[in-house]
Amino acid sequence: MEQFVYPALSALFSALVTWLLSRRKTLAEDRAAELDNAVMAVKYYRDMLDDMATRLTAAYETIKTMEIQHRELMFINQQLVDELQKFKQLNGKPHDTTK
């Protein structure tokens, strides 16, 4: 009986020690993988944010340019309306006062 119990207990003890040590190693590897994933996610979102900042700056510049163009076109339009009113007055048509 002793010939069976001692080898079984030593095998059980060594299996338990191996399991405990491998469990610590596995947990450490899992934490390292989680940290790597977090670092990669931060890099990904930082790159997206930088890209969005660049796009926002470009959109802002485009809007400023379009606002300047809009003002110029409104000024030209007002000049054309004034010329049209003068032309109508020269041709004897009544002046439109609804504006």
C-alpha cells in the first residue's frame, strides 16, 4: 500500500505545485496581453483624433474661404440689383419697393 500511496502523493504534490506556478505565469501573460491591447487601442484612438483634428482644421479653412466668397457674391449681387433698378428707372418702369 505504501508503494502506491507515496508515489501518488508525490505526483499529486508536484502536479499541484506545477499548477500553482503555471497559474501565476498565465495570469502574468494575460495581464501583459491586456496592457498591450490597451496600448494599441490608445494609439489607434490617438491617431484617429489627430486625423480628425487635421480634418477639422481643413474644414474650418474651407468655411472661412466660402464665407469670404459668399460676402463677395452678395456684394456683386447687390450691385447687379442696383444696376437693374437704375435700368428699369431709365426705361420708365416703376420702382419695386417690396424689398
